[in-house]
Amino acid sequence: MKPTQEEIQHLIAKSKTSIFKAVFPNTTNHYDTLFGGTAMQLMDEVAFITATRFTRKKVVTVSSDRIDFKVPIPAGTIIELVGVVSRVGNTSLDVTVEIYIEEMYSEKREQAITGSFSFVALDENKKPTPIF
């Protein structure tokens, strides 16, 4: 039985995922900012966790639609990655992930990166299966 819109909104709220990381020199490039590939890997991980928490099924990434790098992320900062389900289909769902920069020794915080990831739920035969 398909859940109501209210139940879906409740699941979206419950599955919101937030992870904090420190940006250390081993994750930065020659400009002393976070590697773009490292940021994308972290975003895909948070999106996967969010999708799994929402569906409670096996899911795989099928695409990343767009990733916008708005502000470079310097070494020596803290980042927060926030994943939220943004669309629910029959066998697939989209997750939006945002990365925020926080300075370690001040209250300054700003959004640096936004991306969208699509997932499909799989059954035991690795075939698409309904989310609900």
C-alpha cells in the first residue's frame, strides 16, 4: 500500500542525513582547497545513506545530475554534508546534497557545493523494485 503524502514527508524528514568532516591537508589540492573528486565522493556517500534510510532497501547510484561548486573549501575548515530526499518515484528517488563550510574558530558558515544524485532500489536479483 502506497503511503500518503504526509507519510512520505515524515519519511523524508526522518531520513535527512547530516555528517561533519574536518578538511585536512591530505584531502586538498595545490590551491589548499578540498579536491572536487573528494567532495563528490563524500556527497555520493551521504546521498547513499539518505536514500537507504528513506527506502530501507538496497539502492545504487544511477546518476549525479548536477554538482555546482560555488565556493572553494579551504583546508582547516569543518564541512557539513546534508542529504535530503527531493523526489520519490516508483523504483527510484533523488537526493539533494549540500556542503556547508564552517570556520573552526568563528561562527561563519556558508554553502559551498550543491549536488543531486539519483538512486534505484534493487531486489535480491539486482533488478529495480518498487520503493513502497
